[in-house]
Amino acid sequence: VPTNPERQAVSAQQSQQLERGLAELSEHHRAAVLLTYRSGLNSTEVGEILGLSAQEVRSRLTYARRLLRQHLEVEGETHA
């Protein structure tokens, strides 16, 4: 299946923007995001690793996603 070079470039740019956004998160928020989305763990499992309740993990994820969304919007505006 041939790939579209423009689509690949956009995807690579979005990945870089996301990585920059992750780097700007606090360690507490970044750990929750990475354990959930990169390691595929659920809130209870992440909580056990981080010493938090599942609800605290979900709260951190909600906050982190909001910050990442804002970061991506700003990045998109500066690179548009």
C-alpha cells in the first residue's frame, strides 16, 4: 500500500509537537500519560505504580490532556 508523503510529513510533525508537549508536562502528569498511553496500563495499574488511587490517575490524565491539547493548538497556530 503506497503511502502519501505529505500525510507522513504531517504525522511526523504532529508526533514532534506531541513530544514537545509531553516534555513540558510535570513529571507527575507525564508519568501518568506515558504509563497509560504508551504502556497500555489502566488507571488502577498506573495508580499502583505511582502510589495513587485510580481516581487520582484519571484526574491527572484529564489535566494532562487539557495541557497537551492547548500546547498542540498553540504549536499549530505558530506553524500554520
